[in-house]
Amino acid sequence: MRVLGAAELLSLWERGMSRHALDRAALLAATAHPNWPADAITDLPLGAIGSSLLRLRAANFGPRIEAHADCQQCGERLAVALEVAELLHGAAPEDGTAPESPTVTVADGLQVRAPSLRDLAAVASLAPDAAADALLVRCTLNGRALPLDAAARAQVEDALEALDPQADLAFTLNCVACGHEDQAQLDTAALLWDEITARAGALLHEVHRLASAYGWSEAQILALSPARRAQYLALVEGMS
């Protein structure tokens, strides 16, 4: 998986900062896999997108995720530690080619495929129940998508989860304050983007400090290795 240089990371941050979250996820996936056809990324299964972002995150920010989540019962702010390797358990290995969207047949011949970013974008403005129905219609290849009774809908949901398990990553959250146990969702794209934004802010601060002290251009500063930038910053701090 790619390790982003300082200049590349800043460029990625600049291109993604004004985009919708779903469009940003596609941008991050394209960054992780520049060999994937750009116009096909939004049609890939969500699990493939999520796995690629987890691998990109591990390559650039380490294999361990330190995050926070709020207890839904009492509101306590909880620290969460996750291992990328565990989150990727069961994910299909990447061979450099864009994966195909898997399909499954359930509920009396109803054939459905795994949802994609394009599908989520199409239903993003709808209320939750309406969005779920619209998503099912979009992902149905054969058979009658609606109406479905509760048992059939549950069968479809279970089949889709088994078909693309990486699409919906969840982890158990145990509250140390009230003892409540809950399931929390991991938004891989949002997590990675937050870390890219933080790194970009730190890089811009370094550029500002070194440019002010030495008159170097942004390109010259970003071309320095992190270790050399750190040493120059230490010198600047020592002079102030």
C-alpha cells in the first residue's frame, strides 16, 4: 500500500476538503489504488472501498487506531483502540485489480448485488426507511424488490451482510461509567480523513515556521525528510 509523501498528502487534503463525504471516500480509494479505473470506483462494493482505506490508513498512520466514541446511554466519552489487522480479518486480499461486485440470490429468486458509493449517493437525501427501500431497488438485479415482508427483508439484509462483510464495520463498546454495552460503527473514510486533515495542519505549520525563518519555498520544505524538518524546527524554536 502507498505511503504518501508530504507534498502528496497536502495535495490530497486540498482536493478533498470541499467534497461531499462520499465523493471524498472515492478520492481516498483512488489514492490508495491509482491503478483502479477512476470512473469505476464509485461502483465498487463498499467493502472493497473500506478495506482499501484501512490499508492506506495503516501504511500512513500505523496499524493501531486510537479513537473516541460516546456512550449512547450516559454520554461518557470513551477511548477506543482498534487493530487494523483485526478489522481486515476476512477481507479479500488485494491483487491490484478492481474487484467485481458480488451478488447473491435470496427470497424466492430475488437477486441482489452489494451496494456501492454511487448507490449511497443516490439515496443520501431520503429519510432512513425510504433510503433503505430505494437502495434495495437499486441493488436488485432480478426479481421483485418490493414489497417484502419482514422475514424476507431480514433475509436480504443478512445475505448482503454475508456477501460484503467489510461494508459495515462494527465493534463492541463497553462503557466504563455506566456499564452499558453497545455496538458502534466505524466510518473508515471519516476516520482517515480526520487524520489526513490533522497531518496537513501540522505540515502547514512546519512550512510556515521554516519559511518565516529561512525564506524557503513550500516545495523546498516539503522535499526535506521528516527528520530533517524536525531538526530545523528545533533550531528555529531554540532561536526564538
